[in-house]
Amino acid sequence: MSETRSELPVDTSPEAVFPPTGATPAAKPMKGDLTQGPILKTLIAFSIPMLIGNVIQSLNGSINAIWVGRLIGESALAATANANNVMFLLFGAVFGFGMATTVRVGHHFGARDLDAARASFGTGLGFCTIIAVGAGIIGWFWTPSLLRLLSTPEESQLQALAYLRVIFVIMPLGTISMLVSMGLRGAGDAKTPLYAMILTVLLDIVLNPLLIRGYGPIPSLGIAGSAIATGFANFVGSAAMITTMYLRDLPLRLRGPELGHLIPKSRELAFVVTKGIPMGAQMLIISSAGLVMIGLVNREGLLTAAAYGAALQLWNYIQMPSLALGSGVSAMVAQNVGAGNHTRVGRITLIGIAANVVMTGVLAALLLMFDRPMLALFLGADSPAVPIARHMQLIVTWSFILTGATMIQVGTMRAYGVVFLPLVALLIALYGARLGFYFVAYPLLGADALWWAYPFGSVAAVALMSAAWAWTRKRQQAGAFETVAR
């Protein structure tokens, strides 16, 4: 199919964004359209707001970790590292359904079917909120057993319990914020979620020290205060984003009878569930493998656990470009699939991988050059955990360039509805290769086996994911995905 499309209206009202059948389009492309224009320029313009949002979100987590580490101590920092990995595990399940919703919204948006896009968005939002409420209730009671299962250091267990239970209570708020943001990106809007994220982070940074230490009439809540601050900030940010949707009359806002879309509809729910479960399983494999690594790190003692917690903060930044680019590629491909514009997909993927190598490589080099002062922010300049963290940084950091390439490939396959092959590839790479390397090499390398397991697993992931993408590309060329959005 030709890449050239008829020019579309710039007016952002629903009637203009999706003109009635037979209407004559205006002279300029529509807002949020990712199916035309220069690929690199479009990808970067769409991904930069997500990158900024990811960096700001990670900066928020880092600043909160600094508050926790400096105001409470190393045991509290280790506690938040354990708790945050648990939350990533639980959000992974919801994230899969959210990604399926985003893909479906992108398909319908690319096909210019606004009613179907709203139905998909409402179904995903309502369904994921129900799941989040249930997970929060179960998590509240399961937390003590889970922390014991993770071999959480005894010095950190009570603090991790208090922190994690509050996080479980506010989990539905985080889910709503995540689903609304992802839905908007599926419709080509990456700026509204960015503005909401900025507001959320500013509030969280200000409230964290106030609720941890207390001030005036505000009581000292310790580590639980950090979680409460995050919950309140998420509530305000979500409310602001939803309000903006209605004030600006954005395409995915639901009004009147459209609010009924929040009750999951069978057709849309079928797509969200059948594609979302494998997508969520991908996240669960990633997060569960991370939890296993946390458990293995904890066995090396408190200093290694604290060093690992600080290193994770920096590794979050290194992965930001690939996360943004992967999401951008997925949104672009989903819209192009919905529009039947398959010829652009291969170039979108290759350009996304190249952009990831440049952006992630530069960031990794900068973080390695200045790792000592950055690690000192979390641990203190004189902490004996700093040399341990620097050592693991030197071994692990470069592997995230390879990991980023797999994120781009997964984003493309996800937009085509190919979800089981990436799932199998991740399972083999993270459990068979990464953890397998650790158990084989530990008798020879000791704790270093933990750090060398990262690049070994990344190489395996690139090889497996490249094979999966080649199969997907071959199937696409044979016409297997022509009706994927119908």
C-alpha cells in the first residue's frame, strides 16, 4: 500500500478529527496522526514528551529515595527497593491490559473510527480499575508473606511492610492515571500525560519530606509518609489530566451515554484480555525475574542490598530513552496498522532501534563518568556501599543498549498483536540465560555472577527477539495482519 495519504483537518474537535463519511478533508494533517510525515521526526516529536515524563518520574523516585535514605537510613532505602519491585510485579499485570487497550485505541484511531476508539478506552479503563482494586485488597493481606519470600533483610522488614501496604491502598489511583495516559498516547497525544506527570512529581517531591519528618500540625509518619505523599500526588495529577480531557474536548473523553463504555463490552474486552494477558505476562516475567535478583542480592547482606537499590535508581535513567522510543514505536505502528499502512512499519522499527543505540549509549556513558557523585546522593559519600555499587555499574550498564533494542522490537510486535513469541523469548532470556548464568557461575565468581548475568541475558534477549521479529515481518509480508484492527 502506498505511504501517501490524503491530507486531513487540523481542527481538533471530534467532528473534524473524524469527519463524517463523504466529508471533504481540510488541507492539513490531523492532530495526533502518526501515519504520515518523516518517520524519525515524527517518532522523536512523539517520544520526547514520554522521555521527559519518564525522566521526571524516575527523578521523582530518586529524590524520594534520597529523602528516605537521608532522613530515615540505609535500612529504609533497602525497604523501598524491595517494596518497589513488588509493586512493579503487580502493576505488570495491569500494564498488559493497558497496553492492549493502547494498541486497540491506536488501531481505531488510525482507521478514523472515534466511537470504537472510545469504546476500547472505556472498556480498558473500567476493567483495569476493577483488577487494581482486587489486587490492592489481596496485596494488603499478602505483604508479610511476600517480604519473607524475598528474604528482605530483617532490619528492613517492618519499614517495607508499612510502605508497601500504603502503596497497595493507592494502587487504583495509579492504575487510573496509567490507563488514561496510555489511552491518550494511543490517540497520538503525549503532551497531556506529560503535564499531569509534572504536576504529580512536583507535589510528591514537596510532600515527601513533610510527611516523613512532619512539620507543624503535620505528624511524622516515617516511611509510610513517603507512600502517602505519592498517593496524594497521583490523585491530583490524575484529576488534572481527566479535567483537561473534558475542557479541551479531547477525542477519548466520555460523555453521557458514552460513560457506559466503562462497563466492559464483550468484543473490546475479548481483545484486551486475549492480548493483554500475554503482554502482562511479559511484564510479570521481567518483574518476577527482578524480584528473584533482589532475593539473590539480599543474600549478600545489607550493604550489597543498599548498593543495588542505589544502582537501580541510575539504571532506571539509562532505560528511559528505550522505554519512550518503544512506546512511541508501538503507538506509531498501531496507527499505521489500523490505517492499513504496513509499508512504513519496517522502517519505523529500524529507525527506532538506531535512535535507541544513540540515545541510550550517550546516556550510559554520561552516567558511568559521573557515577560516584550520583551514587553518593543515595548512599552518602562515605558509605561503604558506594564502591560495591560502582563495581556493579561498570559491569551492567552497557547491557541496557541491547535491552533497548529488544524493547523496540517488542513494541512493533505488540502493535501487530504478536504477543506469545516475545513472551517466550523473554522467559528464556531472563530465566534460562540470566538466572541460569548466575547459578552456573556463582561458585566461580561469587557475587560478581549477579552482575555478569545482566549482559549475558541481554545478549540472549537480542538474539531471540530478533528471530521473533523476523518471523513477524515474514508473516506481515504474506498478508497475515491486513485485518488485525478490524
